[in-house]
Amino acid sequence: MTDATTGAPGKQEEKERQKRLKYYSASQWTLIWWRFRRHRAAMVAGTILGLMALLGVFAEFVAPYGPTTRDTKYIDGAPQIPMFCDQNGCSATPFIHGVSTKRDPVTLRAISVPDPDKRVYVAFLASGEETRVLGFIPTTIHLFGLSDANAKLHLWGTDDLGRDVFSRTMYATRTSLSIGVLGVLISFVLALLIGGVAGYAGGMTDNVIQRVTEVVRVVPIIPLYMGLAAAMPKEWSTTQVYFAMTLILGLFGWPTLARRIRSQLLSIRSEDFVIAARLAGARPGRIIGQHMLPSFTSFIIVDLVISFPYMILSETALSFVGLGLRPPTVSWGVLLQQAQSVRVIEQTPWLFIPAVFVVVAVLAFTVIGDGLRDAADPYSEAQ
Amino acid sequence: MLRFTLERLAGMVVTMALVSVMVFIIMEIPPGDYADRYAFRKFSGTGVSVTEADVAAIRSDLGLDKPMVLRYFDWIGGIVLRGDFGQAFAFETSVVKVIGDKAWLTLGILLTTLLLTYAISVPVGIYAAVKRGSAVDYGLTIFSYLGLALPNFLLALILLYFANKWFGADIGGLFSTRYQDAPWSLGKFWDLVKHLWLPAVVLAWSAVAYQIQTMRATMSDELNRLSVTAARARGVPEGKLLLKYPARLAINPIVSTIGFDVNRIFSELPIVAAVLGLTELGELLLKAYLDLDMYVAGAILLLLTFIIVFMNFVSDLLLAWLDPRIKLGA
């Protein structure tokens, strides 16, 4: 019965017992984390999203140039991919070919063409434009750049004004993700208030709130957002527009979560522990916050994560049609404004790179949401 | 059934009344009122200097100086009693004229999209549930993730690009240039049908992805029921069995979310219409917002919401007919 390889059976049993003890005594959150860790796709998605957030937070350091810096020598330029070898041999440090300006033989417009005989080497932690990382650490060091300060490296090409697509995408990542976070936070607070009141009070109050929720849910959401966004005065500063946008997105994002909170509250309203708290003289706010909410916090978190993609997609869609954030603010949607026609796919397809970020971010949030939902469900494993 | 229908109708009226208040508030939000914009539009560039008194005169002419509550009742009264949605300022005509047969085009797009959605998602959902764990099933799961993640305007651009490459230039929009302003005829109708597939595919994309998953999930549950095992034991042919027991019940969640799908389609419509150059309500709505032509925008928003509420009503009735228990519960 006992196999020889384990040696002492007592030790094996002891280990097993320890493991089980650890499992039984683990807190709810530890259990959720353990289950989530096993969800490989969600872990990958989490890592990708974490990286994206880092790129956004440290945009000033990661991006070699500012979001509005123009390179008039390289307009509508194709991505410059660093290489190790060319016709003249190989080198240990990556390099790109220098750019020289020529006249188009037909249209006589100035066009920039790579000069295969001129090498410019890529340098890491190169010095460049002065910026403030996180808004307060002044530095001239960027993650990468060129050894020659006069030339510029455009990893993902440039747009029609010669602005670096890579740098702009980094800054846009910050804007788009942060607008998602703020929007979700605002709708979370609203959902907590509205759903909390409806679910705790019940009766007539609940009926009225349910009616209003129904109305908000039945109007198509993007046209509704558009109506509010269109009303933003033209003379508002970019900061005002930014915060107005988060407010608009948050203002109508609450119905789903509010319904969830309401139905959960209604279902545990007459549980013994709630009645006990009420008899002990606790106020409604305390009963909801201290006694009722903790029993379904994990569901709320799942719902919040799942609502992220909608915020990001809404912001992108609004900015895309010119009703959301406005230049010089850069967000994924603002960047994609330049990629509105089939002509762009044919001539400057690299302007679509921000769209890849949108797709990846939305996918990542959805996968994490699914992983969290499975992990938060106490019946998802039979142990 | 009559009682059930009347109850739902009453609910519909209440919802629409509340929606109209909300839409009116949205119409009122933009700074400056119509009189300012009207004066600006009429006199800008003409060299005539407009005084505060001129604007006030326009304002009282248009009845804009009345309190908001009165203006709301003027507006909604005109719509309900006379079918008059007010003035479209940018077009200098009535809203009804501007909207015109664009409403029918929008309805056409909606119905085509819905048909396409259910014609794909129901059979594919059943197939995925029957072949759970197969390569096709996994492929469909990945597709359903992309259904949400791929922004519709991007999908529209990609499809437009390939359509142009394969079928020639005249594929965007709803009509060929030949029929654009022509009166309705059989030729024009056929031309519309040929152009309708592209917006329908783009708009159906996310709805299909979502409904396949719904159909697959409920179908998987229903397949485990004893009634299915019993029918199989009796020797009912597999195809007939699937349709008669599990599919018959699994269709309910789809029917109950018709309103949701309409909502989703209308939500995406303005942006898809802008990219594809569809000359219908979604595109007009976007234009009206950009021009701050709020009577047009309000009318369209109200109309779209009305269609959604109506489709909710239809889905309620359908569901009650499919599953009589619902009627009793109500």
C-alpha cells in the first residue's frame, strides 16, 4: 500500500494535514486569491494590464518625446524598427537608418526617405526633452532614444503633423485608463447610494427608484452620453472637459451595479444578524456598511471590473466622433480620430496602433472579470 | 392575456413619459438657447449687428421665454397631439421633414440586424452546446470575447476596407449614387438591400457574440434534464429531440433580451453610421448634436427610445406566449 519513494508515511500525512489546516483557516480573500491564481488566462491578463498601467503612469519616462512635439522632418513617417544588420554589415547595438529629405519626383512635395548609408544608434536611458515624471520629478532621461540628439526615433511612425505615435500612445494610455478608473469610481458611489437606499428601504421608495433606473437603462447609452458631451461649452479648458467626461460616464454607469446591490440587500434584509443589528440600535448607514455589504463585496468587485471595458469603449467612441475629449488632450479615442477613413488604412496604417491598445485593454478587463467571478464563487470548486 | 397586455401597455406609457422628461432636460442643457444660435446663424457674416433686444424678440417669437415646465408641455403636447416635433434650426424646416423617411431606413437597418443576429446566434449556440469542449466551441468563446473588445467603428473600417478591395468603390452608405436622391422604386429598394448587409454585420457583431453565449449556456443546462434523457430512451431522433425539448426552452432568455439587443444596436448606430456614411437617424443624431440642433436630437433620441420600449413590450408578449407561467406570475 505505501510506496517506497515517500519514505516516512507519517511525514507525508503531516504535510497533508498542514495543507488542509491552512486551507480551512484561510480567510475568504486568501481563498479567492488562491482560486484566481489558478486561472491562467486571468493572470496573464492581469500582468498585461499591470504593464499597461505602468506605461501610462510613467509615460513621461517611457515616451521619448512629448505628446505634441513635432518632427517636421518626418511627417506621416512609417515606423522605424531598430535593426542589427543591414547591407553594410552587422552591429551589436541596434540602429536605425537616418532620414534625409527629398522631393517627390511627381508632386514635388518634400518627402522623407531613409538613407541606408547613415546609421543612427539606439541608446537606452538616453537624454532628451526635459519632462517631469509623475508630474514632479524633473528629468531629461528617457527609457530609450537615439545616440545622436539631432535625429529622432519614431518606433511606431508619425502622424500628419509629425508627432510621434509611440509617445502619444503612452500618454493616451494614461488618460484612457484613468478616465475609466474615475468613471467606475463615480458610478460605484452612485450605485452604492441608489441601490443601498432602494434595497434597504424597500416598499414605495424602492418602487420609485426602480422606475427611474428603468428609464436610465432603456435610453441607448452612447446617444445619451453624446447628448451630455455635446452640451460641454466649447471654451472649456481640457482639464474641465476631462473631468466633465468622467462625470458623464460615471453618471449613467450605475444602473447595473445598483440593481445588484439592491437585490442582494433585499435578500438579506430579514436575516437574523441584520435584525440583531437593528435591535441593538445601529443606524441604517452602519448596518448597510458594516453588516450587509461585506457579505457580497466580492460580487461588487467583479461587477466593477466588468464595467471598466464599457467606460473605456464609451470614452473611445465619444472622442472618436469628436464629442469627447478634445486635442491637445490625448486619449485612445482622440488618437483614433485621425484614423477615420479607409484611406488611412491604405496610407498610414500605423495610426491604428492605439486601437490595438483598446482591444487588448478591453479583452484583459473582460478576462480578469471572468477569472474573478469564478474565484469569488464559493461553489466553484468541490474541495 | 388581455389584462397582461394592458398592464404592460400602461407600464410602457409611464416609462415613455419619464423618458420624455429626461430627453427634454438633455435638450435644455447646452448653454445659450436657441434664440442666440438662431440669431447667430441668421446674421453672422451679414454685417448686421444684433442687439440684445433682437435676440429677446426672437426668443418671445419662438416661445422660448416661457418657464421650462410650460415649454416641456408645449413640446410634448405638440408631439402627442399633432405629431409635431418642433423646428429643426440648422435645416430651417420642421423636425418631421428632416427625419422623414430616415426613420424607415433606421427601422429597416434594425430589423435586418435583428434577423441576422438571431439567424446566426440561435443555431450556432445550439451547435456549441451540443459540441461542448470541441475546437469549434473554443473558437466561438474567443469570438465572443472579441465581440465586446473590438470597437464597432474599427470593425466597420476593416470591413469597409475589404469590401472596397473586393467589390469595388461603391459599397459604403445605403444607396449607390445613382439612387441617392431618386424616388422610391423597385430598383432603389434592391439597391438598398445590396448595401444593407455591411451595416447589419457590423451592428450584429457584438449582439451575436453575446447571444451565442447565452444560447449555449441555457442550452447546456437544458440538455442535462431528465426529459431529454427520457426522450432519448424513447428513441426520438436526435434532431427532433433537440428542437422539441431543450431548444424550445433555451430560446426564452433570447426572447426576453430582444429589447437589450435593440438598445445595444441603437447605442452603436451613430458611430457606425458616421463611419459607413449611412444617411439615417443615427448619423443625423450625431450631426444634430455637433450643431447643437437640440429639437432634432431630442426627437431622434425619443424615437429611438420609443422603439426600444416598444420592442421590450413585444418581447414581453412573445415571452408570455412562449412560457405561460410568466403571465400567471405577473
